[in-house]
Amino acid sequence: MKKLYFILSILALQFMFVGQMAAQAQKTLVRSIALEGRTELLASLPGQVELQVWDKDFARLQTVVAVENCQQVILDRLVAVGRYEIALEDMGTAYKIIMPKGQKVVKLKGQALEEEMRFILYIPQKVATEIENLAMNNSDL
């Protein structure tokens, strides 16, 4: 009887461990953008961008990053080193929103991480917006 409980507990631990290994890590990052009189935003980002109009006088970019077969601690470290940082390029009457490190392929133990990035851009009603979707291409490995 003790052997049976021992075997069942080992199997339960094994399933818990396998579940953690195949888990998806996810993180949501938020950045507010003071428009400072600019009337246009250009978004050049590596993922799907959804636009939402709101009644504030600033823009906000919400980034949802999901990585398959990756532990949360690794995703947290990628965030800490600035992989998902947003930068603004001043273009006179417009800001261009970019993610400089977002196009680089990250490898872990020789395998490219399967990242999915989604963006929600909240903009004031009187701001014109143009979106350029930069497809992430891991085939250039």
C-alpha cells in the first residue's frame, strides 16, 4: 500500500513538473505618451496593433507579451534588460512609436523563443494614427 502511494505521488509530481515546462509566460507592459501638441502618431511595431479612442489628452500603449515554452522568470529578465522597451522618434508634428529591440531574435539553448506581441494603443480623438505592422520573422535563423 505504501508503494502505491509513493508511486502515485511521484506521478503527480511528474505531471506538475511537465505542466510547468510547457507553460506560457505572459506579461503586460504599459507606457503613457505625452503628445506635447503633436497631431499624429505612427506606430511601427512587431505585432498586432488595436486602436482605441479615448477622452484623455495623452496616448497610452499597452503591450501584451506571451512566450511559449518559457518560464516566467526568463520573461521577467527579458523585460528587465529592455527587450520590450518602447522608443519615440520625433518627426516634427508626429511621434513614431518603435520597439528597437523587438525585431531581434532571442535564442534560448539554441532555440528561438516563440514570442507573440499584441499592442493596444489608446489615442485622443483628434490625433491621426498610422500603423505599420512589422511581422516577426524567425525564419532568418
